[in-house]
Amino acid sequence: MNTPSSEPGSACAGSGSSSHSRVPLPSVGDHSGWLQKAGHIRKDFKRRFFILRGARLAYYEDRAAANRERSKGVVTVRKVRHLNDGEGGLSLEQRPFAFHFDTMERKPFIVYADSMQEKLGWVRALLAASNGGTAPRTVPVSAVEDLYRDQVCAAEMRGTGDEASLTSIEGQSSWPSIANGAQLTRAQMYNEAIAAFKEALRHAGREAQAGGEDTARLAALYELGKLLCETGDYAGALAQFEAAMLTAPPYVHVQIKLQCAWCSWRIGRLSHAGALYQQVLEDDPLCWQASLDRARMHLGCGEWEQAVPDLELVIGMEQSSAEVLNDRGVCFYELRQYERAILSFNGAVELNPHYPQAYTNRGNCYRKLGQSQEALADYSKAVDLDDTNPKSFNNRGALYLRMEKFSDAVEDFERALTLDPAYEVARKNRELARAACKRIDQRNRPLR
């Protein structure tokens, strides 16, 4: 199948608390609701009503018990993360709304919500509770640049801005060299830009030894890493980003780890990339970009089951796109779950009615289910949207061949070979279709 290229029981009271601990009902700003909770001793799940107030979380048999302030336990939230597939006996495909949090009382909680919206509400509230009242948010790409953008802009203002003299900007600090590198990058003068950033690093090293701040070094490392990524030198970029981690303040570590994971993926260090994506999601479970990148790494390796939970997280975080829904559909197709795949492809074409790949993929599902007319309609739509893709013509030709419309099949295979003369699958299919046409001609030839 063509996949799009893409640069994932009994409850115990808390330590030191009785089963009748009294916790006030929540006020505005606190969080409450139902969750299925795994027992700490017996691992079966029971539905409990939870109330979070500050960092203190109480859970009850039901709402009536909460109103009487008779809790099953009270704990202090410490750390929240997404659940790994199979952890606690839960399959994330069956329980996509599960998550995990630890407590100061050293009690791990495995719970699942009734919907992705409820799960994310709890994750945000628990993150805020464990972080002094402020939930960490996914750091955008611009967050690192924000640390030094004013200095770069000021240095650029001192330069000429003339592309012919970009390499002539000079100064007594690293900032003019960083500004020079940024301008050279925009002008696609990559070798000169690399030299400018390396010069900035030399300046930054001397400034740091003299007791200066490290923001310039972070800027040079990060910009050089991005430039090396753009030129395809992922190993070199990884080295810059890893060095930047040693300089960067903690609140931008998530973004730089994402860059490190991406580079590790591109150079084939898949376990390292997977570990970095996991660290990012432990630091910020709401970082949908890490889930999406990890899912596409799994897709590239043909690990369809592993990709699905990450794609579900991205979709649940309201980051759906036609491409994400198409990717999930591809996973379901490869897992032979054709009806589920069709639902994903339906979502993809609803978001983008001009997305030929989704029509082709949905057509493949219909063909597998023996629904030839539906498959034909989708293949034809894909061809109408993009008549330069030889695989679209080959797919429709193969369906015509199955439907015994041999002349139409030959025509489509010819179109595929016109677009790609080296397309051997289409060439073999054309020979089959031509042979079928010849048999029919011989059968219909009148006897002499």
C-alpha cells in the first residue's frame, strides 16, 4: 500500500491516611471526575470518583461518599506520564485514554478515562498540581529563539543587510556573527553561514571564559544545528543540539530534545530516538509533536501496532490533519482492519477533499473488501486530483483487470508506463491485460 512520505480492584488508602480522610469538595480551579483505577494489591479496575485540590488527590466509592467526605485514600501527586502499551495489562489500542501518575507516597496509579477529552483534562490538572499550580506546556519551536532573538535583531540592524556584503559584518562579540549566519542562511549561502556560526562559537567560548553569559553559545549551537539539519548533515546537527542541551535553561529542554530525537531518527539511531521521545513525553505528556514524530518513525519501520497509540494521542489532542488521519488509516490497513482504516481515510478526505493519497488508500481498502464500485470511484478520484502519479493508474488498472474490463486496464497501465517507463509492476500487469484482450478477441473471432 502506498504510504505518504513523512519527513507516536481494591483501593488502598494513601500512606499515613485513614479510609475516612476528610478532603473538601473542589472549588473553582480544582478538578474532579470519574476514572477507572487499578488496585494496588489486586490489579482489577474499579470506577472511582476523584477530587483534586491543589496537589492533594482523594478518591471515593462514588459521589455520595465524596459528599460525606469519606475517601478511600488521599495522596499527593508527583509525576504524570502517558502509559506504555501493555503496562498494567492494558492495551493502548483498547484503552487509548489510559495514563499513569506517581505520588509522594510512592504509590503508582494506573487509571483510564472515558474519553480523550477527559484524559487530557486530568493530565493538565495533574501536571499543574505536580508543578506548583502551573502545567508545563509544549514549548514551540520559537521558544529557544526567543532567548536570543532581540540580540540577533540588534546585531542585524548594525549590519548592512546587503546580500553582497553579508560576509563582511564584524563585531567585538559573537552576536554579529550569529546575525551574519542567520542572514546567510536566509540567502541559502550555507557554507558561509556554517563558517559564521562557528566563528560565533569561538567568540562565545572566549566570552564564557571571561565570565559572560551563555545565551550567545546556545544561539550559535541551535542555529548551526538547524542549518545542518537543512543541509542533511543530521549527525553534525545532533552534536550541536546535544551541546546546546548543556547550555539551555530547563524550560527549553523539551524542544531541544525533540531536535535531538529527530536527528537520531534520521541517522538510524532508532532506539536512541525512541528513548528521547519517551523522555520528552515524560517531561511534557501534552507534547503532541513528540507523539507524531515517534509515530512516523514507527511507520517508517513498518511497526504499525506501535504507531497507532501515538497517532491516537495526536488526534485526541485536537491536532488532527488529513496526513495524520491518513497515517492512522495506513496502520489499520496493514493490520488488516479495513473497516477502521476506511473510517480514518474518511476523516482525511473530509479535512482535505483534494488529498489523492487518501482516496487511493481508501480505494485499496474497498478492493480488499470486494467493494469494486467504491474502490473504482476512489481510484478515479485520485487520478482526477493527480494525473502524474503512475501508481494511481496502476491501482485502477489492477481493479479493471479484476473486473474483466481489460481494455480499460491496458489503457491505465499504458498511462502508468508513460509516466514511469521503469515501472515493472505496471509492465507485468499490462502484459496480463493484453493477454486477456487477445483471448477475448480469439474467442469472438467468427469461424471461417
